[in-house]
Amino acid sequence: MTAEAPADRGAALAPVAPAAIVRVLVRPLTKILNPLMVRLASRRFFPMAQIHHIGRRSGKAYVTPTSAHDAATCC
């Protein structure tokens, strides 16, 4: 048993702002690198794949690059 107060059990955590390195470096790189990765992901010998999906609310088509491995040769 833990000694937590009853009011703390269902309390939601406050949102945390992203770190400065994420705001300054990672987000701009993501805007540049994601389109490049989408183009490379369709190559035969590149270990990436594309996930095509439709936004639930907007109906907009999205393409997400992701890592992919052949199950027979993986690990």
C-alpha cells in the first residue's frame, strides 16, 4: 500500500513545454528531413517504409516515414 492522499489519485499532470533543444533544433530539422525521408522510404534497399493514412477529423491524407525490417533477416 502507498501513502498517497485520496485527492492525488485522479489528478492530471500539468503539461510540460518541450525542451529548448527540441524547439530550436529538432522541429526545424523535422520539417526538412521528413519530406526527404518520405521520398527515400519508397526505395528498394532503403530500410524505411511509408504509412499512408487519413486524418480522422480533417480527412487530410498523410504519409509517415517509419523504420522497416524484413522479418526473415531481422535481429
